Amino acid sequence: MKKLFHEVLHFSIIGVFNTLLGFVLIMVFYNIWHWNYWVSSATSYVIGSIFSYFANKKLTFHVEGDNWRSALRFAANVAVCYLLAYGIAKPLVRKVMTQFFCGLFPENRRTHPYGGH
């Protein structure tokens, strides 16, 4: 039980740090370096995933040695998850924002760049 508590604690601390790292990276990439939002987000996601994998491997689960096969599987999983999230998020955000702005400014429905409703 004590081991499980320590694993959950370490996993949580690494998760919080990873979230802060991702936020800082997106802010730098997007606001300071003026990268595209989706490129900033993807780059931050990849860096955070790499950090999370190795930090949890070493600090949470105390796995020693190099197992590139599991690292590659993890990277493939991260890539698939991000592409799925991106594929769902971008059209969803576009639809929600279009409906929101068309609702605020009904006179612009015909001239909205995404065609309104």
C-alpha cells in the first residue's frame, strides 16, 4: 500500500509539472516566437510526452535500462492520440466559434469567412 501511495504521489507531481511545462512551452512558442497555434500545441505535447515518459519511468516506476521498443510504442501512441484530438478539436472549435460569433453579430452571417451557420 505504501508503494502504491508513493507511485500515485510521484505520478501526480510529474503530471502537475508536465502540465506547467506544457503551458510555458505553448506560451513561448505561440506568444513569443509567434508560431501557429496548432504547431505550438503539437510541439509542446510531444516535448511534454517525452518528459512524462522518462520521468515516470525513472522516478515513479523505477525502471532501469534502455527499452527503445516501449519508448517507440509510447511515441506512436502519443502521436495517434494527438492526431485524433487535433482532428476532432480543430473542426469542433471552428464550428463552436462560428456559431458563437454569428450569434453575437447576426448581421455578419453572410459575410463570415466560414459561411455562417
